Amino acid sequence: MSSRQSASAKSLRPFTVDHFRAYSRNLVLDNRDYWEPQDFQLEVVEDLFALNPEVWLVVPEGNGKTTLMAGIALYHGDYTQDAMVVIGASSRDQCEVLHNQAGGFVRRTPGLKRRFRVFDGYRRITCLRTAGRIQVFAADDRTGDGVIPTLALLDELHRHRDLRLYRTWRGKLEKRNGQLAAISTGGEPDSEFEDIRERLKQGITKISANGCHVRAAGGGMVLHDWAVPTDGDCEDMKQVVQANPLHSITVERLEAKRASPTMSFSHWRRFVCNQAVRGNDSAIQEPEWDEAKSAEEIPEGEPVAVGIDFGWKWDTTALVPMYSPQPTERLLGPAEILVPPRDGTSLHPSEPQEAFDRINARNPVTMVVLDPNAGGEQFAAWLEDERGIHPDSIISHSQATGPMCLA
């Protein structure tokens, strides 16, 4: 590599933070500056070098996630014999972002062309010193099934349709003592990604002084999460800047970004404050839900309607009672939430039936709304045959996008 690498740096032991820092300082960014990894990035590197099988970095947009992963990919490929670094992204275009960043490092950095060869058309980089390879895949568990990674990198995990590719690669790590690292910004509430993110936070081992950085660890997984807390102020730029650890992100830059006429509040909260927020096309936004909160409860014994959303293998099933004291009023009661095993088996059919009975015991159910195409057909038959609900009071409503938008 370049003459920037001193003799003392060359004598450092590979797969230590000091050695990675020295290696990275030789890499030339697209602005022609040399890369200087920052402390929050090196914390992720340290957890990888500690041989944690899975390491996540969830941080707002523009904080150097892709640069970090590109540097890690090259480093691992340069110091791991027969390395197999696989990169998964949600789409072909997203695949090219990380590949181009790593390939750009090779093209711009003196000496790296003797260590790597970039094949843009194949989205592949070969590692000449170690006979290794860095290969990009779209987020499809079928095309990614035939690889045995020494390092798997998942880019923008919140944009993946599901986490099947993640689970496929996670299941192959033991074959070569591999590791998996994922980077992302915040996703949509109740998504598979956000569900895992929240469960990881339950194992918090460290919270930074400003409250915007959480390091959670458990079960071989480590999460570094940078976000404005849910009870924080997303319009307070001094707090928002604490959730954006990259040194070049300042209060002034954030103020200018927030002032843009094209910046919506939901986008700001999700991609700059890193909170789980529904997209702009959602029928009801979080502030509207918050404003609609009420301490009023459905009186016991009053008749209710129940809406049911079925989920059998990963998504939760929800049964929600609704009471209408007046024609223009709607009061939603506490939901019955049923979580499936999430081990490949389905939720047992008796569980939604028991949840229905719990609601019905407190408030007699006079109407049920469900989607027969989402597993509701058999449930509707049970309601009619076993609970005496009249067929006219069992309303079919599709959960497809069009009908839900109209609703």
C-alpha cells in the first residue's frame, strides 16, 4: 500500500483495531481525502474482531455506513486466506452502491490494484493476495444459498423484503467460522427488521452519556443503535446531532436539511432521527395515533365489533374490539396480540379462538371483520358453527393495498 503506512503500522497484528485503523488510513475516499475511521465505526470493528457472530449498526443516513462496510470488506479479503465476503442488498441498484464504494477504494488508493481486481460487470472483487473474493448478491435467499461466507455483509437491512437471505447466510456461518454484519437506518413499525431491533435492545449493555447511542449484546449478537430516543425531541437539532455520530454532521447542516421544502416530518424522524416511523403513504401517521389516545375504556358488557388481522408464521395476529357509543364515535379497546413461534411452524388455530373468547366474555361480539384469504375462512366457519355468529355479521375485507387504502 502507500507510503502513509509506517513501519510501526506494518508491524501491528492483523484483526486488531489499531491495525485496521492503520490500514484504513491508506484508503482514498471519493473526495480524494484519506479515510480516517471515526470512533463509532471502530467500535463496530472491535465487536467484529471480538468474533461476535452477528453485529448490527443502525444509524441515520449519511453517517458513513457504506464506507465502513466497504473498508471492512477489503480488509477482511486482504487478510483472510480464501476469503468469501458476500454482500447482500435489497435490489440490484442498492448492490452497486457498496460494490462501487469498495471498487472506488481500489482504483483510487495507491498500491491496491496489486492486491485486488475489480469486475464491475459481475459486481465482484477478487483478492489477489489471499485467493479470496468479494461478491454482491440481491436479497434473494435462493441465489445466495450456494455460498459459504467467511464474512457476510447485509446492506440497508430495513429495505429487504424479508430476512430470509439473512437467515440463510446466518445458518452457514459455522462452516467456516464466519461472521455477519448488517447496516441499516430505521424501518417501519412492526416490520421483521424493527421487531428484531427492539428485541436486541432488551439486552442493552451500554447507553452513551447523551442517550442517543445504545450498545446491546446477547446471544452472540451485538447492536450499535444511534437514534433520538422515542421520548426525545426530533426538532431539537442539538439532540438530533447527538444521534448522528459522523463528525461532519453539524447542527447547521441539520438545520438546513430540515428547512428543505421537500423534507417531510416522517422522513426526518425515520432517516435522520432513526426512529421507526411509517412512510408518508400510510393511512394514519404516528402523530395522529398519539392524538387519538384516550383514557376512556369500553364499558364491560357493551356489545362490540372485532377486527382481526391474521399472521401465522412470523407476523403477529391481532384481534381488536371496537365500541361505538354514538354513530360518529369509535373507541378501540386493548388488542389481543398473538405472537407465532417464529421457528418455521405456524400459530395454532386454537389461539385466535381463545383470544376471541376472552374478548367475548367481557363484551359480547356482534360483528367480526376479517380477511378470508389470510386464513380467516376457517375461523369464520368456527364463529358461525361454534359461537353462533350470524353469517351476515361476519364481514369479509381484503388486506390488499387498494382496499386498505380506501379503508
